[in-house]
Amino acid sequence: MVDIDRLVRPHLLDVKTYRSVDPPEVLAQRAGIPTDRIVKLNGNENPFGPSPRAAEAVARVPLHVYPDPLQRSIRESLGVYTGMDPKHLIAGAGADELIDLVFRLFISPGDRIVDCDPTFAMYSFLARVSDAEIAMVPRDELFDVDINAIQDSLDNRTKLIFITSPNNPTGNLTGESQVLELLKTGLIVVVDEAYFEFCGQTVAGLVRDHENLVVLRTMSKWAGLAGLRFGYGIMSARVVKHLMDIKSPYNINVAAEAAARASLEDAPALLENVSKIVAGRDRLFDALEGMPGVTPWPSYGNFILCQMAPGTATQVYEGLASLGVFVRMFDSARLVDCFRVAVGTPDESDAFLTALRGLV
């Protein structure tokens, strides 16, 4: 017998993995109810689904032809939507692939990144996979980034600083002035704007004058394309070139590209759904704010972080799951008494609130 573990890179033998969410059929089986009766609010997915034009475009796409490795057409479409020159744009199989590519481009074993806990766990996960050291700088009591603490954490091995705005899972924003302070470090600053459409605040315009800024976005949330995996980055033309050089040649499959292009053409209708989600978020927040034992955190995303009475969050989470209502919990010590709930349809949000009222 060959000892495969002997050949594996040592730091990957027992790597801490990313905690992902299970698919609907698994959740339904766990709850013992039909799939069409579960209320899935644990993935920040768009409850209204994709544009009908996206589905039509996928049905027409020639599946036997390789996609364009240089992404010419979709970068043009993204340029129209973002107002950026296509030379500043690159597409990925979800923003996750672009995060991975940033690590491949800039990080060698032993390099350091700055992560700001609590936040999206993918940055630290990919740092572990890359054998990088993580400087975990806690956010302050309001979950805002601590610029001074970040600056104090830097050393000559630090290369990347990750900022999510709106932050997942806390929902708060990082302002342009704060990002500008971080850009002065000369390090690569990655600003993840996955929830941009729900807040309208962006630092993308800064890439024209700051080669060390990388802005990431996704079409999983606002455009409802989570299952097709399509994200994009806005950054200097030089960084785009380097990422294009190292990415898999055909990284965007033809179905995802066709759906993304159709969605961008149908952006006005999709943004109407975004407005419905924002209104649903405000309605959900007001309902949670009046519920004893629950403290909702203000959010600029399509989700709300709920802080529960000490020691009750896990019990409530499990109680909701037993009723077929699924929310998201996290490994961060800062969030031990919290869970995150996505904004669903009005009926889904009502089902969540009814179940929650019976448990608190």
C-alpha cells in the first residue's frame, strides 16, 4: 500500500476547511420534511431567482464549444454595467476563484495576510491552503475595521489586506477614507463588494489611481446566479494581466457567461428585485428589533446578524432547523451568541419570524 499522506504537502494533511452550507435536499432530509417545505435562509441567496433572460440564454448556448479564454465579450458587458474600461475587469468562477487567484499571484509559503474577524471565512481558508500566516485583527465593538490595529499588525512579510464591505456576516460598511488609509501601506488591499448592489457604496473608482487595490464582486446575490458561479474583479490593468496569465484558460463556462451577459442586459429588472430585498430587510429588522431576547445588527447586505441572549444561539439554531428553517452560524468566538439570516421572500421571512417567536 502506498502511503498517500506521505506525499501530501504537510500543511494540508489536516487543514481547517471552509464551512459550507448543505444543499436543500440534505437539509430537508435532516428536518424530515419535503424539500419544497424548507425555508433556506443560510446562504444569502436571492429569493426571487435569476432573470428569465438568463435561463433562456443558457438554453441557447452551444455547449460543445469552449468559452473565450480572454473573456472579451463578457468583459465588454461588465464594462457597460460598471462604467469601467474592460482592461480593469476580469471574470472568475465566482468571486471565490478570484480570491484564490490573488493568493496564487502574491502569496508564497510563509507570507502573511491581514484578516479582520469576524468576516467572510474564505480569506483565512485560502491562506491556510497557501501555507500563509494569518494576522487576525479583530474588528471593534461595532464590527468596524480598526485601521490603527491593522497598521500595527503589518511586517515585512505581509502582502494582502482583506476588507469586506458590506461585511459578511455583520452587514456594516467600510468607508472610502478608511480604504485610502490602507492603500497608503503599499500592500495589496482586497475590498470584497459581494453585496454592492444592496448598498450602492463602492471604492471601484479608486483602481484607476491605485494599482494595489483589488475590488471583487459577484452575481450570485443580486442577479441570482449562485448556482452558475460567476464573479468579477475590478483592478489595475497590470494586475488583470497577471491574473489572466495564471488562471485556468477556460475558467468561465459558457452557460455562466451567457447567463451573466443576459443578466447584465436585464439589470433594471433585477435591481427592482434588489429593492424588494432591501425593503424586506428593513421589514425583517423592525420585526426582530421588537422581539425579546434578539438584537439585530443593522445591515447593508441581504442578510441580518441576530445576536441572541447569552448561551441560547445554538439552541435556537437547532430549534429552527427542526422546523425546517435554516439560518447560518459561525466558528468565530465573536459570534458565539449570533446567527445570520438571509432576507427571503415575504412568506419565507414570515415563516422564520413565526418559528423564532416560538423559540425565544
